[in-house]
Amino acid sequence: MSDDPFAGVAPGTQLLVSQTNHAADIAPLPTDADRLLVATYRDTPNRLERRLRDHGIDPSTVTVVPVSSTSIDYTGPLTVTDRVAPSDLTGLGIRLATALDDLDAGDWLYVRGLSAALMYVTPDRLYRFLDFLTRAASERDLRGAYEFYRPALSDTVHARFRSLFADEVSTST
């Protein structure tokens, strides 16, 4: 088996990424997509840009939807949308749906730090949101990686969310 947990992921496949280390870096996404869309509860655009460069991903190919309660000030190669409040799943869905239209089959959607969403919304609301998002990404033949900090999820919540995904990748990077 390859050391790259995302090698050979077919277009349309949606993956649950279980981070076992709360301080973990971004998942080691492959660099074979033309475009990457990132929604992040965890990183500022400046930090995300550094992390992407560290993983060999050209930041000019990345669109970021920052999920934050504070304003965002960024000038750089990332395309950054207006921020979305952490409790605003409707706003996040609208931003992502708009940005998904700019991606082609085989490109990546990466949603980082979803465990933080559970501080603002119920597991039921987040489940419905992820059900919508995974279907939308799959229908467009996008590859998706949806990251949770596994210890923050009860076994029941984890099992329910897991049912939305084709497979689960565990990483502690």
C-alpha cells in the first residue's frame, strides 16, 4: 500500500479524514488536481498558504472559504472568498456551491476542521449539510476530503457521519 492515503482516489469519491492529532497539519492531499477548493475552520489564509506550499501545492490553484468569526486580511496567491461565520452552514453552503462551479471533474474539495463546526451547530444540522455537500461534489465528479478530529466525535456521531463517505482515511500528520 502507498504511503499516500489519497493516491488513486477516483473522481467523485468522498472520503472521511480522521485526524487523531489535534495539532495535525493538513491532510497530505495529492498534487494531481488542477484546482483545489478548501473550506477551513482551522487556518487563516496565510497559514494555509504556507501549509499548501510545504505539501507541494501551488497556492494559485487554490480557492479558500474561510470559516471564522473574525475578519480576514490576506493578500497573496490564494483566491479567498468572503469569510463565513462558523454557525452559518447556509452561508457556507452558498459559498461552496458557487465555488464548486469553478472546479472540473477530478479536482479536490477539502473541508478542514469540521469538528469545530459542532461547537456551533448540532450534529443533525452538520449531517444534513454534509449530505448535501458530498452529493453535490460527487455529482460533479469532484474528489472530496472532509476532516474531523476523531477524539471530538462520539462513536454514534462518528458512525452516522461515516455513512456519508465511500471510505475513511486516518492520519496523524
